[in-house]
Amino acid sequence: MIRFDLSIKLDYVVQTPSDFVFIIQPTTTPYQRVAWEQITTLPALPVTQESQGSPPNRHLRVHAEPGNFSLRYEAIVDLVHHFALPSDVHEVPIAELPASVLQYIYPSRYCQSDRLLAVARQEFGAMAPGYGRVEAIRRWVKSRTAFQIGSSNPGTSALETFECGAGVCRDFSHLMIALCRAINIPARFATGVDYGADPALGPPDFHCYVEAYLGDRWYLFDPSEISPRMGLMRIATGRDASDVAFATIFGTVQWTMPRVVIRAVDDAQSGFVEPFRQDYAISTDAGLAEPDEAVAQLHAAQNVMHSATPPVPTGQS
């Protein structure tokens, strides 16, 4: 089991009365549990919390008047995984897909799968269906797309990333999702934190990755390869980035880069291990399937909460 200490601090200079919608809290699923969390704002302001969707995306809503405004979120998050042999994970025929999954085979704002049909069919149409084909798409996106900070913007789409061959994790994910959908593999956009990223890329930050629906559940893929898949803590999922932005602001503000700190607890005696890279197919969302025995570890973890270390500080407010 994985236990994360997480801290996020967001700072703004509010220039006009503004409404903020944040999606920064890890979600709760049978495989992921927020064991403890705390939200503070400076100045102290009312914060409304709402959840929507399945798994639920957790929204924080705050109204701020002109002046300095900061929000700090701290949490302890426990995470377990379902592991499978890639050769045992198969694609699902369209006729057998659950209704809740169908939205993830259609084109969306940043994942124009209908514009990439020819490419997807040429590169992957003849491959045997299954986990191996999705992994081939992931490797293809990684091999032909340079990770280049500043090469894209919040409006960059999968088609533009394909044409320019560069981007950041958001762009890698959009391109992989579009190619999966083009050959009728449901795929969705997921957000988290880049645990385990190369320090050369800069300080820890929010991260984007892909989940593909195979067999009876959603499996994890990170086309940018920034984080080990065992370290992908789920914050939110959607059709693309437009559904799950970490901050949506209605007003005029100046902002600085988020200050994110994440640490995995290494305490084998209590059952906690650090994430590592391996080749199994990994899932943290059972879809419509029954959760497996790994989920029992989360309940057992409640008995060792007293040994958890305090959340990592981000500095003075």
C-alpha cells in the first residue's frame, strides 16, 4: 500500500471580485482513501465543497475580494492497486461497453479523435486488440513527442500536438486519448501530482495521465513517463483537461506557480512502500467490477493512522 503526505499552496493577487473553482483534492474510491485533510485560506473565507461524477471530482468554491489570497490544502492519502498480467487484459467490444463508459469513445474539445482516424488506423489498426495495443499507443506518443515546457498553451489540442511533436504531460495525454478513441478504446483524462518526476523538470507540480477502459476496469497509462504508475494519485477524471482544470477563475487575478509537496511514506512494518516502476497492468478504479482483496488494506490502514507523519509544510502563509 502507498501512503502520501500531500501539501498544495496556491497564491493569488486578486484584482477584481473573483470566484474560484478548485479541483485539487484527491478523490475517494474503493482503492484510494483520503485519511485526513485540511483546508485553510488567508484571509479566512467561506469554502464550499461539492462532489460530482463517478468517481467523484471534488470541487472547492471560494469568493475573494481584491487583495492577496492564498489557499493551502494538506492531506494524507492511502492508495492500493489492482495488478494484472497485460496478456490477460482485453479490449471490450462496443456493444458490451457500459453506458457510463460510452462518453469516453467520442471526440471532445481537446481530443479530436475524429480528426486522427487515419493515423490511428494506419499505426494501430492491424494490431491485436488488448492491453498491448494501448501500450503500443502510449509508447508511440512518447517516442514521437518531445517533452518541452513552453511548447504548448492551455488551448493546445491533440491534433496540434500531433502536428508539432512537442508538449507537456497534458498534451501527451490528450494525444494518447484521441488515438485510443479513434480505434474505439474508451480513454479518459486524469489529474494528479507528478510524484517521482526528474528534479531537472523543476519543482513538483500537478500532473496529467491516461486511463483506458479494458476488461472490466480502468487501467493506468502515463504517456510522458514522468511518474511511476504506482505513484499516480487520482485527483479528478474527465473527457479532457476542460473538465478537470485545477483552478478555474471567474475574475481578474495575478497568480504564481503552485507550490506542491508530495512524499511517500516508507514504513514496511506498517505496510507502506514507496511507488516503483514495474510492468504489470495497474488499475485503481474497478469500474463496474467488484473491488478485489487489495481494498481490504485500506481498512486495515485505519489502525495505523497514529503512526502517520504530519503533512509536509509548504512554508509560511
